[in-house]
Amino acid sequence: MINPYIPEYGTATTTETYGKQLLITIREDVLASSRYLSSVSLRINIETLETVNNILDRLSRLAVRLDHETIIDLLSRSIVFPILTLLERIRESMEEIGLRIGEHFQVEISRWVDEEVEGWNYLQIKVTLLGSVIDRFVLLKSLISMATQILPQQVRQEVVISVE
């Protein structure tokens, strides 16, 4: 993601720590190339860093709990943008009925792994109600309808939505 222009230099990836620091990881075998080292600073596009920071900022405002591996997976694929749109729409619709994030509900993003079928795992968006009187089944139906309208077909096949 950081170094998409010159593949012969190897790969560089980004991860985010909760201190809002960007960590750039470079494969060890790539470090042996002085040609790579002399060009590292030229290959990191400031606009890319700003985009990653913006995405991480939005995710941290919309979800209480973020699974580290899931964040990396989202950042490495284009599904992060429709997922962000869905999360923002969830927050907006909950606020329309008087529920506030962190006070009445919270959203978690993680991986749901099917223990019975090897290799089956999905991105899970879990909305947890914090003592609210709203009907969970009505909310789930609403969230599924929202996801159907917002997420492309391919992304919908990779997402599980749950309400607790």
C-alpha cells in the first residue's frame, strides 16, 4: 500500500498502534539492497499517509473495539471505504432515534471464524446495545437492510452483522 510504484524493491506495509503511530515494516531481504534504502523516503507518498491516517481516525471514532489483524486486512483492501460508509450510516441512524455511540450502543469490528468449517471467516460488525430498550431483532433487520443498500454484493458476502 505504501510502495505501490516500484515492486522490485519489495513490499512495505502499514499498521497502526493505539498511540496513533505509523509503523512501516520492510522485509529483511529488502534491506540488503542499498538501492532500496536510498529511495525509501521518495516512495512514501504523503497523500497515502494522510489517507491511512484518515481511515484509522474514522474507524477509531466509529468502533469501540478494533481487532488489529482486521484493521490491517481492511487497510489492504478496497472494502474499507464501503465498510466505513456503513459504520457512519449505523451511527447516524442510531442517533436519529436518540441513541449515542459509547453511551447507548457500541460497535466492534473483528473476524468471525466458523469453528465447524475450516477456512471460513468473515468480517464481523457487532452492535452491542448498552441497556437500551430497542428491540434487537428490529435493529438487526434494519442493519441488514442498510448493509444491503450500502455494501456492494461482493463485500456483503464477506460480512456478518450481529446485534447483542
